[in-house]
Amino acid sequence: LMYSAALATPFAGAIFYKGGKKILNLYVKKNSANMYDLAVKEAFEDMAGWYKVSNEVPVSDANVALAKTQLNSSSKLNEFSQTERKVLHEVALNNAGSAFTHVPTSGALITNNAKQGTFLIGSYPTDLQQILGELNYPKIQNVDFVFPVPSGQKFNLLNISDAQYNYWAANGGFFTKVNGPWIDAAVLQNADVVVVSNFNQLYNSPGVLSGFGKEIHRLEWKHGYRFDPTTKMMVPPSKASGLPAKTLQSEYTH
């Protein structure tokens, strides 16, 4: 929903677009040493005295109610659905900060306020390698099939040591024995599952799913999940009505 070309990162405060049309800007105005008013200002309006929200500008929780009122009352927001408004609220009020310097190729904005234990799924070369590095995420040396979040970490990522990968690849297949059960663990834990990669990474070749593709396929065809393009999350059947599958059931057997 938001993207700053200048900073090459998503952040609350960039211009909101819908259907290629510029809709509004989100700005803050400092009113004390540590407090900021959060407000919506229509695009092209005079911004004197106002500052775009960025990672360097904290927004006090005390202004949440004001922000919601202004977001809902903006004359421009009749072009957004209620679902989109809710997402705008959450994004704008997450203190405007992405948890990572790397910008997920899916367009997901993952904040420091994400739920503890949130699963991140995607392509290793395009996204996970960078995120794992930023988090200094430990490698799994012995697989615990409950798949807990490592101590000191917020997110759940599958970061297997080479020795463990090679062992399971030779003993039943890595996806069958480890990667698939990790996806099942996300469902059992009722965790948020955020997609960090563009869906052009679903296939290694036409009709041949990548590891990321197999994860999406398992969520879709074993658990009934579907991708929500607004939140960039895989959502359970109770929230998946009307959302299309990204893979074909015939493409893989679990």
C-alpha cells in the first residue's frame, strides 16, 4: 500500500495509491518533545509544518484514536474498502517502522509489532537469505518437530544447517520430513503466516514447484489456506472465502 522510491523501503507516510491513482498522504506534526499528532492530509495539500512518518519519527499510542478518526473521515477514503481501511490503520499505527532493511519482494510490510511466533515463508535467494542475515537467525542443528521460535527471536523461519539438510534429504526427502511438517506447525500453532516473496518464485520451471511453491501448495491443498493480497498473509479457511488458489492441486502430492 505504501512505498517510498527515495528510501527504497515501505513506510507509513508515503503516498497511498489505489489503482494507480494517488489518494492521500499520511503525516505527523510534532506537538511536544516526544509526542506527535498523526493525521491524514490529502495529496497535493499544503504540508507546511507537517512531516512524513518515517522510521525516525515515533508515533505515540495516545494518538491512535485521533488517527483512526482522521483516517475514516478523510474524503478520499471512500475509495477504500473497509478491509483496506483496517489495514491502513494497522500499518500507519505500527510506529511506521519495518522490522527489516530488506524490502520483501511480496510487498509485505512486516513491523516490529508483528505477533510473536509469526511464520515467514518465501524464496531463499530473493528474500529469506537477507532476512535471516539481518536477524542473525540461528541454524537448526537438531530438528525439534514442534518447531519453536529460537530464544531471542520474534519470527519463525526454517533455517536448517547443511548437515541436517543433507541428512533429511537422504532419509525420506527434506520437504517431506522437515519443511512440510514446519508448515503444518504454523497451522497447529495458529500463527500468522506472512508471505515475503513474489509469486513469480513459486516455480523452478513450468509446472515444477520450488520449495516456496510447495509451502504455498501445502497450505492451500492440505490446510485450506489462501493468500490475502491485502495483508500479504496466508489465511485459514474461515477467512479465505472467495480468495483464489495460487497453485494447482495436481502439481504436488503431500
